[in-house]
Amino acid sequence: MSNEDHKTSSQDNAQPAPAIKVRNLENRFGDHVVHESLDLDLLSGEILGVVGGSGTGKSVLLRSIVGLKRPNGGSVEVLGTNLSELNDKERSQIERRFGVLFQQGALFSSLNLQENVALPLIEHAKLAREDAERLARVKLSLVGLEPEAALQYPDSLSGGMIKRAALARALALDPDILFLDEPTAGLDPIGAAAFDQLLVTLRDALGFSVFLVTHDLDTLYAACDRVAVLSQKRVLVVDTIDNVAQTDDEWIQDYFHGPRGRAAEQSAATSSTSKPKE
């Protein structure tokens, strides 16, 4: 299934059941309220891009869903389960169905790539080291890294290779949901475009859902089925990128219709028309 086939409007009655369902979420730090009455769904199998201005709490929202920050109010349902109703053991089992890629990759510098990817397989899947490292090499190949990269260490790699290795580790346990925080930050345009295409290819092949925090307009156009805009402590709009870009809001208009937004839209249109017809 192509990315275009996957695209769906928030008004489509044929939407699949949500992989994530956030309702009335509240996040605050002391007296500072970041989110209030925030609602958002991640549909099964989609790539959802989350954008917003500085201070709108994009990463805070991600962290509150994956369990790194406990929300101050509201509910988060993941794969049909309300996380607030689970004990620590049950929550841990659900969280093993997550794959997370943070902005800097967060690889262990003292471990080579094979060992980095094998670690969650040893710790959580309880595989023997030999089996875990064999599977780790498969995951590294899956994200487009050559076999010799398995024995390299993070400090010897390019930014693009680090991102791919971190993605391989996020996919180690075959997650149902992949969380990405600014995955193309620090990459050159060619590397970022390759990562976007890899993400779509893997989603289409493996069928996971993606919650993607980004500021990269090219990524939104190239990879995302829908886009959610955070503003005024909530989700202001969530829909296909074309519909979101028409929203009558000053930040949205500046973001999507400024010079960078027009360039990203033109690049996406050019890429779409240049693809061979099936």
C-alpha cells in the first residue's frame, strides 16, 4: 500500500480504531499549564505528524503517552487499554509494544551497533546474546545499513547512520507503535529525505503506527498521513496536511505558507508527479 493510499481525512467514517486515544489530557509544571483538555487520536497504521510553536509541549505530549511523564489529568488509552488503570507490571508489558527514537538517537557510545540493538532483545525478550545479536543484524539490515556497520561504534558514524541505527533499536521488539522525536533534526536534506522514505517503506511493510513530533515541513509532506497542530494548550486541528494548511490561524498560515512551507509543498508535488505510475 502506498503512502497516498494510506492518507485519510479526520472526517472519514471508515477510519480504523485508534492505536492511541488521548482525552482531556492535562500536563503542567507547577503553575505552568502546558496542556489542558487536549484530545488526540493516533489511528492504526497511520503516520501522524505533531507540530506546533515553541512551548506548545510537543515532546511533553509524547513523553506523557510513553510513560516518561505522568499526566496531571485526563486519560491515555493505548491499544485499547487505559494506561492509568494498569499496575507497573501490566504497564511495562504494554510499553514493550512501543518503539521510541529520541532526537539525538540515544545510542550507548560504549557498545557497537549490533550490541546496541541487541540490548532490548536480551533485557526484555530474554534472548540469548548470540540469538539477540543475530536478530540485531537483521534489524540493522532492515533500516538500510551494510553488514560491516554492525561492529562500528556510534562515535565513528555519520548523523544519518546514527538515526538509522537508533531506528533499528526502536524496532528491535517489533513494536505496534513507533514514537519519533524530531528524527530528521541535524540531517542534511538528502539524508532527511532518505529517512522519510525509509519510515514510510517500513510502515507499509510492517504495519505499525507512528507518532511523529517534528518541525520538518518536508517530513510532513513526504511521510505523514495526518498532521496535528498544538496551540492554546490543546490540539487546534488534526487532518490531512492540505486541510490543515487551510486553517484560519496565524501560526498555521505563517508555518505552511511561508517560504519554507511553499518550498516543501512544491517539492512534494514534484516528487509525486515524477513517480512512475503502477
